[in-house]
Amino acid sequence: MEKFMDVKQTLESLSIETTDSKLFCELKSVMNKNFSKTLGQKHKVISFYDESELVQRKYFFKFISKLYQKAHSQELDIKFAEYKTIKLLYKQPNSLKIIISADVKFAKNEVNFKFEKPNALFISYISQKFKNSEIFTDENQDNLTIIIKNSSQTKGFDELFSKNEHMYFAVNFNYKQSEFIKFKREINIQNSQKFVKRFSALAGLFDEHFKTLECDINSSFQSVRSRYLELVKIYHPDRHAGKSAKIQDEYRMKFENIQNAYESLKPYFKEQEIFISA
């Protein structure tokens, strides 16, 4: 087996070096969660000794020893490691690679990426791969939500998750395989003839509500909710208190229509959720 991890120690410190970006991200996460006196950089994490964390440190080194033995087919001989400064180093095979770590969650027809650190370039790269889907990002550029409309688009996620390297990035996607499988199954249900026939007819009954919220009848709940939140801010009566009575009445009526449309559509989307779950 090719060596992907090395461990070196001195009297004061123990250094863990790896060229595996996924392993680096996993160990970095463990250290940040369990050790309080930790400093993190892009390719280096340092954890200083804390007497109250001896138990966590002992378990950490048991885990490191198992990884080392698996990688090198020999036991790791470390002494008094729990009392030393721990250094985790990522040795890049290619100096141009940028490490990206993202937690991935699945809900209905949405895939959400929560990035450890904002990276607009990588978000742009993913957005381009799913340009035919609805995409939402937050102001901090550390959250990305992709809404897909058909089962063929899930193949893009299979491809995305199957590789650890994309362009200039070494990527670690943290997700549960069982949740991903369930997500794909539910997308297949949404594209079934039975689902489409039932909810296409039902959507037509709510056509006016979709128009009030400036959405089309094929819009997802995420899209409808996002547009609703935008519109209630625009037409909220408190924002127009200084205007004439006629204008205030117009905005108040618009505001009430928007609220009524949203509340009327919520059971429609809830019915879809029940159908898929069943």
C-alpha cells in the first residue's frame, strides 16, 4: 500500500504528515472538536497540551496508531504523545491545490453544501456544473443550496462525490451515503408519472397564488418561500407609514394577498411531502 501518512516525534512534539486531503480534513475536524488549544491554518493544525483533555488525546492517538498500522503494515511506537504538542500537516502533491471541506445535507429536492471556509471560486465551479438547476447562496459565500427538478440531474452529484480533486481543489465532501440514496429515490418518485399527473393538475388550481408570489407553477417550495420573504419586506405596511392613505391601502392589500397566497400554497407542498414519504 502506498504510504499516505507519516508520523514523526521529538521530545516536545509529534507531527502527523499526510498527502491525503480527505484524511487531513477528517483529522483536522477531530482535533478542532476535541482539543481547545488549537490553531488552524490552511495546511497546518497545531494543538497544545491541556491537562483536562488527556482522555481525548489518548483516544486520538489510538486512532492514529490504527491508521498508521494500516498504511505501513507495522505498529507505531510513540511514547508520552498525549503530553506533546500535536502538529497535523498536509503535504500537497501539487502546490496549486486548495483544500475544500464541505458538509452536505439532503432535504426533499435540495442539496445543501456548508463550507468550512468561504470560497467563491469553488462555489462558482459547482454552480456551473449544475447550471440547469436552481441555485441559492448566502452573503458569506459559505452556504450553497442546489434545487434539482429531475432525476437525471442527480447523476451530477454521483460524479461530484466520486472524486476528491476538482480543478485546483482537493475536496472532502462529508455526507451520509444512506441519506444520499434516499434523496435520489425521492427525486425518482417526484418524476414518476403518478406524481406528475396528480400534482400538475393540483398546481393549476393554485395558479393565481403562484402569480401573486411571482413564481411559476413548477417552482419549488424553496423558491416560493424565498420570493415570499422578499415580497413581504417590500410591501409590509410599516415601510409605507409616511405615504398617503390611498397608497397605504394599496400596499396593505398587496401585503395581505401575498400572505394569503403563501399560506394557501403551504398545504400543497405539504401534500407533496406526504406523497413522497408514503
